[in-house]
Amino acid sequence: MFGGEMRILGIDPGLTRCGVGIVDLDNNRRTSFVGVHVIRTPPTADLPTRLFELETQLRELFDTYQPQAVAIERVFSQHNVRTAMGTAQASAVAMLIAARLGLDIAMYTPTEVKASVTGYGRADKTQITAMVTRLLNLKEAPKPADAADALALALCHAWKGQGNARIAQHMQKIAAVSAS
């Protein structure tokens, strides 16, 4: 536990670049920046090797940051089937790690994330990056876009209605432990 806070790990899945953003949510529902990473796997490697490398690096981040919740971008229809498959495979690796750790897992569409962070469901990457930078009081914008997107996912989970019940339950557990 982090002094009454809930740690949320946001994941923008991808095989070539997988963004991982970590934020804390306090008892007053304020968020703060913890960290951001971009995991890269070589496109020249075979698929099993890339998935293994992704799983290894993601697991290290889960172990390092000890999140209570995970927010993953939901795979949506893409014109490039190969890209969609890689995204789905990376997403599955992240979900499996979180499930094995017994963590809450939420999935959000890109439109949900954009609307949550910017107020506009069709915001572009520049707008998302600018809002994430401002909302988390960062001195410089997270780069590449996968990093900003991962932080946006974590913020979305902190604020979305779907996460409210889980967040409330978690905060009650903290209060009960603190009271005893």
C-alpha cells in the first residue's frame, strides 16, 4: 500500500512499442505521476521471442510498481490486420500477468480514453499528450505517443465510472486497515 493511495498501471499494448504508465490516486481522487516506460521488441525477432520479451519486461514493471489496478487499451477494428493481431497479442500478455496477480483489469476504447482525458473523444495524439502533461504536472511531455497514451489510460481508469466502485472498495479496505 502507498499511504492510502491506489496505484494504477495503464498499458497501451503493442509488440513493437508497448507503453506503460503508472499513476497513484489518493483519497481525494487526485492523481500523481509515478513513472512511464516504453517496452520495445525487435520487429525482426520471431513472434514467440517478442512475446516472451514483452512478458518478461512487463512482469518486471508489475513487480517494481505493485499496482492494484490495470487499465489496458481495448483492441479496436483496424485496417491493418497484422497490427491489430500484434496489439491483441500484447494485450493478452498484459491481461494474463494481471490476472495471475489477482489484479482488477479494466479495458477502455481509445475514444473512452480520449474523452476522459481531453473531454473530446476524437482528440489527436498531440492533444492527449498536452493534457497528460498538464494533468500530471510534468515538466516535459512523455514521448513517444505510446508513453502518453499509457498514462492517459491510467488517468481514464482513475476517473471513469467503471472504476469508481472498485476504487471505493479499495479505499474502504485501506480505511479499515488504518482504523485497526
